Amino acid sequence: MRKMATTARIFILLSVWLLQSVVVVRSEYLVGYSQKTIKVLLSSPRPSRYAAISVNTKAKVVTGMSRSNSSAVSFSASYLGNLNRWSLRMGPELNQSSAEKTLCMSPEMEENSTETNDEEFILAETSTPRQDKDYIYTVVYSRTINGLEVDVVADWNTMFMISLNETIQTEIDPYSTKVFQFLPDEDYDKEEEIYLISLDSIRNNEKCMYVAINEPGCPWHDDIRTVQNSKLWSRMLKTGYFPISAAQFPNSFTVALVSLQNSSDCFSSGAKRSPEEHLKIVNIKVEKTLNSYWTPIFFSMFAILMTSVAFFFVWGGCWHAQLKNNEKRIQHRKRNDKGFRDSCERQRSHLITNGNIELQETLNKQVSENEKSDLMTVAKTKMTPENTLKMNLCKMVEEKSGEDGKARYAINRLLRDELTLQDMSVVIKDCSWHRRQRSKAFLYLVPLLSLFYMIPSAQMVYAEQQRAKATGNLEQCFLNYGCSRPWSIFDDFNHIISNSGYIIYGTIFIILVRLKSKFLPEENRTESDHLGKIGLPQQHSLFYTMGVCMVMQGVFSAIFHVCPSNISLQFDTTMMYVMMILVFIKIYQFRHPDISANAYHCMYAFVVALGMEALSLYIFSTLGKVLFYSVFCLLYTFAILHVAIDCYYYGAIKTSLLQNLPIFMKHSTKNILYCLYPKRFILSIVFVITNFALMIFTVARSFEEGAQSLSTPILVIFAINVGLFLSYYMIRKIVEIFQNPEGEGTRLRWSMRFFSFIFFLLAVALGMVAMMFYTRRHQSRNSTPPESRNKNELCHVLDFFDNHDMWHFFSATALFLAFIFLLTIDDDLLLTDRDKIEVF
């Protein structure tokens, strides 16, 4: 009997255990527009303290079958005092739908529940506490006229907690949201620890979903209506990276995945898409990232410093050897050439009177009076069949402007058959103000304007970043979140620190220019070389300004990377525009010091370009674009023709635009078959055709849907024009080298040329490498945030830098080498007489 009783007891216990282990499905019938409470038994005892409850619901239309309208069913369930809501929708083409919901459990109430003794539940006055732990009460609301069959089942979700470096695969659809909670490791309480949540779509890459990150606690923001109330949130398609710090979430964090019904808002207009499916499968993983940045920062700074020092010493060695050779040649020439000796004396007198403006002006006037007598005029020039066209043109200019004033310099240039640098260095001797406007004024204006521009731009971008943090919106700033290393107030510190290359190289370049200015031969010093007879006028103020711009480029790029967007891109590109303008002006100034661009005119033109760039971001309608780009084309056409005509007529249009432009137009139409300056004409035609092609491209691009920023087109316009003019200059320079006799010091001059061109070739090579990294971007401001996030990738250099950081490093180095090349390109002509230096 005892054996039978024992066997019966074991059988009963085993039966109870088996019944508890079976998943219990509750099916209920719901008439239209009614509600019912369904009591669902939890299928088994909680397998782990880390398990959560998942409720699976299914609804099916069984009577009525009216499918003209969508059928909706709403659910609510409470567990341990936390209310959870979700719903199902069945369209006209589908008579059933299902959803899975993980119930929210507050950590505090859950802890109290697990600490409660089972006897307290049994001995309580009512059975409600016991029911709260073992049953789920689900209220079903029918929102359709049809009769529904509703199935509800509750089970323990053992995949709720996710551990460090663990990969979990899960399914999401518009009715089944998923929530995961991170199981902190022993280092989690360290505030400096950085974690990266990685999500990768395995199936249905084009289905868009929200990813919301919050602290543990109820209610969960796992509904499409509340997901944007999360501490951090964003949408994703295929790839999603979310860097967080332990300081943001002191105890742990939850990750909610909420699928959208319609993914169209996650794609750019016109994007090609496959037919949309509901089910999406993703892998989710949490891993630690680098939290000590000293190693990558040290290596990058060390590499930049060593590179700059190496190139500095290469330049310094060549320059030192060249200087020694130049000193010997100058002393030899002083002994044998009285005119050269007198010129050197005048320059020395100018240096002695440095600071005494009146005395300097007196010396300048004495020099200019001597040279004015050498200027060609219509009266002094004999008319021949070859110069008839020039004479007629100059007569018309002289009649309008008279023989005095700026026009006489323009007439002198127009009448000469072969211009030399001496003919282009007359006005800078005559007028110190004219000289400063084309050189030193840049050094005054650009740094000052940069400082004024920097303060509001930094303030605006920082405010935008703080706004994004306050709302938890990770879609306002277009970052590569897979390689976004936070530090202090910066979310993307690696992309900020990588701009230090511009700052270091810019500072080194300024030092290099200063050293060159200091150790130039006395006859080529920047303070007095406008009075000399040899070499190109140095005018180093533009080089100093280029160095300052390089430093400011690093600062503005860092500001941009605080919160990158198409709005803040203007701050990054502004200094690029200025640098390209300065490079273009400096190349032109080498052989045209008298007629190079006025600093104030350049700044006003630059303001117009910035204004057009800013306006382009806010024009969406077709009519607005037609009006805006009509104005853009008019301004661009005026700029093209102004530069082309001024270049062709050797700066004559600058003397008086309103007076001389009609003269040149009239002269050109009458003599359309003849060309005064064939080489200049070819250059002008190439310039005009290239820029009209760029204008057509810019306008065609602008009529794509949405606002199209002018930032990139303006950058391309400047870059192509600088590249075109630099190529032309280098071709003419190479021809000049091989045509002119070398004389003394040939070997050293060839050595200087060799290293100068080596700097250029290295700049081109590194620039191409930089562009390769730039084009392989890991984000896109012109796409939607989910599309941009699709491009995100992990850091691939020292676990700290990505492609854009490499763009910063290589482009800064290329820029530094290009600037050294420009600084040294004509150093072989330091001792060449200006009347023997060709103008091109």
C-alpha cells in the first residue's frame, strides 16, 4: 500500500509538472465591437531571473467577413502593476494577423516580487497575489464589425537579457516589437566605459524600424506612438550602430526594436526599392569599444609632426644651399653692374627708413618718376601695320580716360608686343596703397573675418548638438556611428581631433614663410623688393594668409564635425573656398603684381557666393529654383566674362569698368576676325567654356527633388579653376625653364626646381589618396538618416579612425606640400632680371 501511495504521489507531481510545462493557448470568440478579459496561465515556472514574459496574440476573422474596411484589435495586459498595450490590424486582403509583445517589468517591483515568500501568497486573504504571479490578464478590444477568434498564449522569454559580446537573432514585424535589456558586466559601473550596440539586418534590408534605447523601467517606449520619447532613438534599414557610455545609463539599458508599417519615409525620393515585406530578421550585439584614446592620438600627432619636420628640413637644406649660391652671384654682379648696384642702394635706403612712411613715399616717387618716362603711350608709339589694332584701341581708352591716372599703365601694357615682369611691376612702385590692397590687406581681413565667423558658427552647431541630445534624436547629426568615439561634450571626438593636421601644418607653414622672408637676400626682401630689378616681387602676405586659412580650416572642420549636416557644412567649406581663391590669386600675382585681385573686391564677391550657398538650402519649389538659379546664372556669367576680359586685356578693365567695357566690346565686334593676344585668347576661351559647362552642370543638378545645396558645386567650381590655371602656369613654367639660358649656379637651380616639383607630385599623389578616402564615405548628408546609417562602418585604423579621418590626414598633408610648392616654384628666378622674366 505504501508503495502504491508513493507511486501515486510521484505520478501526480509529474503530471502537475508536465501540465505547467505545456504552453497553454487560450482561444476566445469576440463579437464585433466588444471586449473580453482573457486569463492566461504562464506556461512554466520562471526559468531564470533574467527571463521576461512574452505574450503571443493572434486574431482571425471568422464571421461577417466584411473586408471593405480594415479590422483592428487592441490588447492590454498588466503584470506586477505595469500596463502594456499593443494592437493588430487586418487589411481587406488579409483575414488574420498575429503579434508578439514582451511585457514591461519594473526592476523595483520585480525585485520585491522575487523576494516575497511563497507562503505569504498562500496564506493571504485572497488569491490575487498568486494570480498576479502565475497568470496574465489580457483585455481584448474588438474594433471591427466582424466576429473574431482570438488566441492568446504567454511564455517566458529567455532571450530578453543580452550579455556582452553575445549575438542574438530576432524577428520583428509591424505588430511584434522586441525589447532587450543589457546584462551589465563587472566594469559597467566605470563611467568611462563605452559600449557599441550593433544591429545588422539578415533579411528584408529595406524594412525600416525604430531603435530606441532607454534606462530599465516602465513604461517601455516600444510603440510607434511613444518611441520618440526615448532617451536615444533613430531609424535604421540594414545597418545600425549606437555608441553609448555607462555614464548615460548608470544601471543598464534596454533596446527596443519597433518596425514601421510603411518604410517610404526612410528613403530618398526616387530611390529604387523592392516590394515591401513585413518580416525583418536582425542580429543584435553589444560590445565594448576603445575607451583610452591616448595611443591613436599619440601616433597620429607623432606622424604629422615627423612628416612636417621632414619636409621642413628638405626645404631648409635646399634653400640654404640656394642662398649661399645667390649671395656669391649678387656680390659678383654688384661689382660689375652699376645699375644693379644703384637699385640695391635704393632698396637699402627703403629698409633703413622702415616705419617712416613719408620718407618711403618720397623714395617710391623718385623711382616711379624715372620709370614713368619709360611708359609707352600712343603719342610715343609709331603706328605700323602690325600694331594698328592696338593703337586704335589705346586711342579710344586714352580719349575716355586721359593720359594721366591708372589708364596710362594699362595703355603701356596693351601697346607692348612682349610683356615682361618689369612692365607688370610699375604700379606697385608708384602706390603703396595699391600694393597693400593686393597683398597685406588679405592678411588683415581674412583672419579677422574668420574670428567673427567662428564664434556664431560654433555656437549654432553646439546648440544643434545639445538640441539633439535633449530630444534623444540621433538623426539630426549625420555621423558614422560605427566609428564615433565620444569624449567629454563631443559625441564624435575622433573626427574632431583628426583635424589637428590642418592646424599643425598651417602653423609650420607660417613659420616656414617667416624664415624664408627673414633669410631672403637683401635685394629680394618683401619690404623693399617692389623697388628692385631682380626676381619676382615676393609679397608674402598672401602666403601668411594661406597658412592662417589652413589653421582655420582645421578649426571650422572641427566645428562642423560636432554635428554634421548640410547646414553646418557651410562652416567647413568656407575656409576651403577662401584657400582656393587665395591660391588662384597668388598664382596670378606671381607674374601680374600690378593687376592682381583687390582684397576688398574679393571679400565682397566671396560674401555673394556665401549668400547664394546659404539660400540654396531653403529653396524647394520649382518656381523658386527657376528664379534663384536665374540670378545665380546672371552673377556667374558676369564673373566669368569679367575675369576673362580682364585677363585678356592685361587688367585694363580694372581702371574703369563702366568706361572701358563698352570700348572693348565695340573694338572686339569690329575686329572679330583678328586676335590681339593669341595665347591669352586661348586661355580665356578655355576658361569661359569650362565655367559655362560647370554652370550648366550646377543648374541641371539643382532641379532634382528637394533643396540642393550649392556647397559642393561651388567647391568644385573653385577647385577646377585652380587646377586649370595651375596646369597652365606649370606648362608655361616648364617651357620657360628649357628655353632660357641658365648661366651660373645651374646645378643648384635645377636642384631647387627638382625638389619643388617633387613637392608638387607628392601633393598630387596624396591628394588622390585623400580623394579616394573622401569618396568612400561612411555617411551621407544628402540621404535620409536611415540611408546614411546604412553606410556606417566600424573604425579600421587603430580602432579609432575611419575613412573620413584618413581624408583629414592625407588632405592636410597634400595641402601643406602644395603650399610649399607654390612658395618655391619661382625661387630659381630670384636673381633673374625682371625685364627677362616672361609674363603668362
